[in-house]
Amino acid sequence: MNRAITTRTTLLLAVLASGSVFAAKSADALSYSYGMPLDVARVISIDEPSPLTCETIQAKMTYVDSKGEEKSVTYLKASSACASS
């Protein structure tokens, strides 16, 4: 029984640690607010979850500005499942 508790605790800590790594990676991204000026010369990637239901999700766009600097911005949008609803 103690081994099962230890295994569950280890798995829980691993999941929490991996979530912290993801949060740290997206921490450098600005959070978009309506009307915020963006200087986007080229989009590098757009990352977003793909839920099976229509819901609001957080997407992240990584881009290069007119000065050649790589930046990221997060924003809220409807999931792609909403298009077929």
C-alpha cells in the first residue's frame, strides 16, 4: 500500500513539474489585450490546444518584429471545434 502511495505521489509531482516547465516557457510571452499594437513582420508559429468541444482557448503566436527580434504573444480565441458547430 505504501508503494502505491509513493508511486502516485511521484507521478503527481512529475505532472506538476512538467506543467511548471510549460508555464516557464510561456512566461516570456506577452498577454494580448484589445487594441495593443503589434509589430509583426513574420509569423514563426501559432501554438494552441485542440479540444474536441467548442470552447475558449489560449493560443500563443511567436513572431519576428520589424527589427528582427523574436517575440511571443498569447491571446484567447475560439477553438477550431467551434467552426464545425
